[in-house]
Amino acid sequence: MQVNSSTTAVVTGGASGLGLATAEALAAAGAKVALFDLNEEAGEAAAKRLGGVFCKVDVTSEDAVDAGFAKAREAHGQERVLVNCAGIGNAIKTASRSKDGGEPKHFPLDAFNTVIQVNLVGTFRCIAKSAKGMLGLDPLEDGERGVVVNTASVAAEDGQMGQAAYAASKAGIVGMTLPIARDLMDEGIRVNTILPGIFNTPLLAGAPEKVLQGLSASVPFPKRLGDPPEYARVAMTMIECGYLNGEDVRLDGAIRMAPR
């Protein structure tokens, strides 16, 4: 799909990090972009700068997602591109001992479910609702109606201690990529997923410099954190390369992490 002024796009988690970088790349190519996010202040500012529209959306809420798509489509029309970057994480061991008295405890199931609901169910919710809308679009010259790009993580294949919920949610995104691509193949809608490694996003903004240096050193090459525009370039390739479908691509500087 050639991205230009006739392209309409929705980016979840679009107010910061990977989502914002992708929204910027889409807007730079001429696309009309709607940003879904919970951060109203950052989202409104980004949308104004990009000439897009901000929609305050909690991806765990059916009503909020419906309202977000309705607002985006009222402003720009039905989206042909959906990029899912909304996500959260936590770090809790499956079972452990309290630091105070050494009492056994387990991963709070509410905390596990929250990560699954945001990262996995929220991603699928947005895909399903966007794809339904794409079915009503006229196909382009190559028969394509739309493109979906999802965000998983290298944790889907290489999860660390404390990442049971996060890794499960991201592995679920990887696992559903090919089946969804096959579900939508007769309608001309492609689906691909990026598995980022350690990226310089707001999630790491508060980390001590020593920690950031250690993370950078753990990457084989280049020995640094990934930059969000690098994610955006891969997302744009997935959008524009018409033969790329049902794929999961690691973007991680060849990192393969030992348990830590």
C-alpha cells in the first residue's frame, strides 16, 4: 500500500514512544492519522502537531474503542491502516517470598489479567473492529483494502523472570498474527507483527544511567537501545510492502537474553 494523502490511519498508543514515532512517519508521508491513547494532554498536542485527531481510548473498554473509531472515521473516513502500539507491563514472579518476613506469595491474578486485557485482548479488539470497517472499503488497484501492524516483544520468545504476564500477552499477539492474516486474506487485508527488543521509550525514561548502559551493552550490535523511529521504519515497510503478510519480525539488534 502506497502511503499518501489519501491514506487514513489509526495508531493505538499513539501519544508517545513507538506509537508516536509511527504516527509521525505516517503523517510525514501524507497520511491522515488518528491517535488512540489515554494521555489526553500528550495526545492532543501530538495530534495538533501532526494535523491529525486525538481520541481518548482505553483499549480494554468496548465502548471507548467504538467511540474512538467513530470519532476517527468522522474526521478522516474509514482507516486503511491500523498500528497497534498500546501496551503495558509489570514485573512480578509467579511465586516468591515477601522481603519482610519471607512469607510465600503468588502473582496477583488481577495484575496478570490486566496485562492480558490491555496487550492481547485490547490488540485483538482493535483489529476486529478495524477490519470490520475495512470490509466496506473499495479495494485498491492490487486488491488490498487495509493493513494491520501489531506490536509484540522479544519477550514473546525470550521472556525474563517476572515477565510471565507480559510474555504471555505478547506471545498471544505473535500466535494470532498468522490466523488473523488467513481470516482476512480473501478481503485483501494484511496483518504483520513487530517484536521490538530494548527500545528507548518513556518506559525506560526514569531508569538510572548505569541501568541504561547495562541494557545497551547487552545488545550484540549495535550496542545501544533501539530508537522509536527505527520501529516506525519497519512498520512503514510492513504497510507499504504488499507481499509481506502473516509475518512476525524481531527488531532487537540480535539480542538473545540469558535469564535475569
